[in-house]
Amino acid sequence: MQGTLRSTRFSTVVLLLVCALPSLAHAQRFVCSPIGPGDTATSLARRLTGSAAAAYDHVFQIRDPVRQMFVPKSHYQRLQSDWQACVASGPVRTTPVAFAPEADVAMSAAGPGETASPAPALAAAPLTIRAGALPDIPYTATIGAALLVIGLLSAVTGSLPRPMPAAVRRAGENFVRVFAEPLVDPSSNGPPIHARFRFARRTQQLEISLAPGPGHRYPNLADHKYNVEYDVERVMQILRNFVVSAPPRAAGKWVVVAIRPRGTQQGPQ
């Protein structure tokens, strides 16, 4: 019975989203520019927004045009030349995930003695099925097909997991960024650490798994237990709205650190 109710609620919510997405597409708009050699997330944010701190804000995003998706901020330490730096041209309510490009025009940078000329930029909007995108198929048939797919997915999976709260994801990304800062080696091509997140909504606990990057051995609890504990404490002094909810533990090559918002009670897993 509960599974049926969850499936019904999920189908209703997705139907409402299908109807609302065209308006959301115009509410969140980004203008994107190419990434040049030597650019970093902070230098791009400083140049495009006037503030290096905006690199880890919703207003600034790095976009992968091949996948038409924004890159997770935990991957900002190694930018690829075919990615794009994007800045919101209006208010951003939530962190976008998938994007469909639209043609737009921005002025390209001009060299000495040259005149700036129009160059194509990309204005990104949340991926959606736009009105008129399927001119040969009636709108009701499109909705019916969408509901059929939703019903099949619900029957197989029961319900899809809800996304991680933006504040919790931002805290996890900031944790990884601050933890990795002392480990950055300019002579190395790879990131000093790898990271992944696991969020338990019932307990409001975020598990941050850290592993050494290529050519590195830190962090690990076998050889550097006290160093890891020190670095975790150092990071948590910056993330004042979160507390460590469990001591660091080893999981294969990963060091797992669990945090939760300050003021929430620790419950059973």
C-alpha cells in the first residue's frame, strides 16, 4: 500500500514538473565562455564575476558541453579545455544539473589593435521538453507517453531517491575544497584527492569519502590517522554550521568522514 502511494505521489509530482519546466527554463539562464590555458575556477570566477569566492556559489558554474551538464564543484581542481565557465544572468533558485544549450551572442576578447567581434556564447537553461519541440505529436499523447514511462520506472524502482539538499551538498564540496588546499601540488597534473558523497536523509548525515589522488598516499588512516583527524578538525572550524557525527573510518582505500548540520540530533543509521 505504501509503495502504491509513493508511486502515485511520484507520478503526480513529475506530471506537474513536466507542465512547469518551460517556465523554469526562462527563470534560470547562464551565459557561458570558453576556458583558456592556465585558467582555474577561482581565476575565472574573479574575471567573470569580480569575486574569486563566487567559484563555489550557484551563480558560477563549469559546464561540460559534450554531456550538456554542469560539472560538480568537487571536480573544479582540474579543468578541461573543452569545458566552459558560466555565469548566471539572473536569479538562480537551485543548483542546475542538466542543461540544453540555446544560441546567444557575446563579445569575444580582442587582441592589441583588433576590434572585438561577436562570438557565439551558450545560454543554458534546465533540460526540458519545450512546447513545439514535437510539432507532429499531440500534446496529450506526449503527456500520456511520459506517464507510461513514469509508471514503468515506478514499478521497477518503487520510487526515485530525492536529491541531496543544496546546503548539505555545498557543505560537502566546501569540506573537500578546504581539506585539499594544503595538498595541492602545482607540479602534479592530477587532483591530490578524490571524493564522493553519500547522504542519509533520515539522519541528515552526509558521509564524505576521501581517497588519495594518483601518486599520493594521503589521506589514509593506516599511516596518518592523527593527520587526518587534525585536518578534519581544521576543516570543521570553517564549516561552523556542521559538526562531525562519527569518527573517521576506513572503507578500503577511502577515509569516510560523517558530518551533519549543527542542531540536528544523531539518530540510528
